[in-house]
Amino acid sequence: MRQRLRISFYLVFLLLAACDVKGLPVSPTPQGTTTGPTAISETIPTPTEVSQQPNGGSGTATIIPSRTAQADTGVIPTVSAGSAGENEQVLDVEADVAAVRELKAKEDVTETFITRDQLRTNLIRDIDEDYPKDEAQRDALELWLMRLSEDRDLDLHQLFIDLYTENIAGYYDSEENKLFVLGDQKQLSPQARETLAHEFVHSLQDQHFDLDKLLPEDSLDDDRSMAIRSLVEGDATLAGVMYAYKHFTKEEFEEMVDESRNNPSDVIDRVPVYIRNGLLFPYEAGATFVGKLIEEGGFDRVNKALADPPISSEQILHPDKYLQTPRDEPLPVTIPPLTSTLGTGWTYKDTGTLGEFDFSEILRENGAGAPGGSLDAPVDSAHGWGGGKYDLYQNGTNALLFIDSRWDTAREAQEFYSALQETFVTAKSEGDKLWSDGGRYFGLKYSGDRVTLISSTDRKALDNALAAVK
């Protein structure tokens, strides 16, 4: 799942807002209206209303080098495509959002406006390189063993190509220092301007805080990556919306909202809920988290967070756990090696971390809590999360997933254990804390602050793994 999440980082969904703008230092109404911030925030679509730009351009991408937002950076802008008036619109957006975000550009960044066909070509190339089919198949297997997908053979590789092609409006490539926006640069729609603002914030973050360093490709800590991505995307989402509030007329703002709401996504409605929520979490929960930081100390506090970021989805969901001193940090989780324990033919294949977000989804999607509930309201039984990790083993077509977790207190571990038991109410009992369902066997153990869940297609391997839990 690591490569899938890395791809979602720079292929950005255009989300107009996932937050209440009340209390932010910059929350003006769109130009030409007297409507207050509270009323305007009610018109903003939620992140489930993912938007897409209509096809634009003539079939050939046009590259427009940018003007930096402040002259005192020492960067002299260059313009090599389009008329001065056309380029000026792009450069004005960047200057305005840089002022809203309170970050100066250090260097020039190249913008490319592309059609949807060009976007799909880029996506296929990037996904083939960063998310090969064997990794996608392994991810599908893990999601099925976690009961977060009903299809063991779900084609995640193709699903993400279709999903991103249909739903993204722009993305920033930190490796090449380029940002891409879907549309025709000759007359940027309000939605395209807001997208450009969002992506330009990513380029500013990269120049000041090094996004590749914040989110290394080889990280094995999925939950940490999600937390940092939530900070990065929440920052860009809020800054982009605040830019629109300040610089759009009432009519432009309404056009942006209407364009978002009138472009439903067929693909996102068909993906497993966990995948959809995982893609939207950095924008929805991330914007709420960044809003809390801004309340604490404006964008200076956001900059401090980018220099010392949150490291768990728990800290994103509960900002006080990040802001308090000392912070509520993840507890270490150690899974015993099982290669020799499971039996002949078993090999270790993968590992990853699971955070409060993941355990909330496991509970919610299997009957504990309100299905499809708000990402800002995780299932209560997962609130005491302390740490989580999984290891995957395979033997031919058989597979075993060992999920271990720690909780802040023994009482909170008991609460999670009880909630997890309830999710097996419709499964067939195979003995004490043993169940089977849909070709999978499940075993559950609890001791002190630790809860262990094992899922396997092989009953004997499951028994051997359970015996290794001390």
C-alpha cells in the first residue's frame, strides 16, 4: 500500500474545502457580496463531491514559466509561451496565493496545462513505474484479509488509473519541480485558478521544506506518511480556498462551486469505502488539522509543523495530541518472525503500519460504528490507539496477515477488543475467538495493552501463528 499512497500524494484531487473557515485569520467573503464567512462555508461542497475539469487545450501541452510572487527573492521570471495577457493571469494567481499563504517563492516553477487525454498518458506512465501490478495485487490481498475489500483479486492498478483520470484537476511533481493543471490556459476557469493556487502552494512547500524529504519513497511507515501528507494537503487546501474567498467575485465563486458539484465521479462511487476515505482523508481531516494550527498561531504555526510534522493519523484526528507537551507519540509494536513458525513453504512478503484511521475503518466497515461516517468522527473504540503494524506471509495461493496493535491503556485495549469481536457476529464460529468467513479464517487475542488479529486462508497456519502470540 505504500506505493499507492505515494502516488496519491502528488496526483491531487481538487477539493474546494473540508473545513469551517470561521476563526481563520484570512476568511473574507468573495468580492461583490455581503455574505458572511459562515454562510459561504455552507455552500462549499464536501470532499465526497470530488470535481473534475472539462477537457481543455488543443492537444499539445503549453508550458508557462512562472513569475515569482515577490521581487526580492532574486528570481527573474521568464515567459516563453502565450501572450503577455494570458501569462499574466497565471502569474497573478501565484502572486496572490503566495501572499495569502505568507510564503515567498525561492525559485521558478514550470506550469503545464494539459488535456484529459494527456493526463491519462502521464498517469499510465507514472503508475506503471511507481505502482507495478504485483504490488497492486499484494495490496488487494491485504485489503481483503483485513476485510476492507470484498474482492481478493481487485485490480487496483487499473482502478487507480481510472480513478485519477476521472477525478483529478491537477498535481505537483516534486521530482521535476513542475505542476500540472487540467484545462486551457488561455482562459482559466475559477476552478482551474483554484487548482493552480493549490498546486502552487505545494511548490512553495517544496522550496521551503523539501517534500521528498518529508515523504520519502522508501518509507515503511504508512501511518506516518498519511499524517504528513494530511498536513501538506490540508495546508494547500485551506490556502487555495482562502485565495478564492479573497480574490473571486461572487459569480466566480458560485461558478467554482457549481462546476465541482456538477461533475460526479462514477469510479469513486465503485471503489471500496476504505480506499475512497483514504484518498480523501488528507484533504478533509488535514484541512481541519491545519485550521487548528492556524487558530493557534497563523501560518507561522503551520510552517513550524512542516519543519516538525505530525507522525500519526491519531495526531491529525486529534490535534491536541500533537499540540500538547509532551505529544502523544506512537508506541512501538514488535511482531515475532513467523517464517519457521507457519510451516513449510511460507515466506515473508510485506510489512506496514496501521493507525487510528485504519482501525476505525476496519471497525466501521465491519459493523462497528456508523457506516460511511465522517472521517472527523472515528469510531470511539479506536480512540485509544497507541500503535499498529502488520506483516504479510504467503505460501502459493495461501496467505496470512498478522496484525498487532497496542493501546494507550489496558481498558482501551479491552474496548477495541470487544468492538472487534462484535464485527464477527455474522461469521461462522470455529472455536474460542476463532471465526471463518468468505474463504478466510480469523483469530483474535488480547493481553494487557495489546490486541492481535490474524487473518489467513490456511487454518493450520493460523493456529501456528496464534500459538506464537505471547
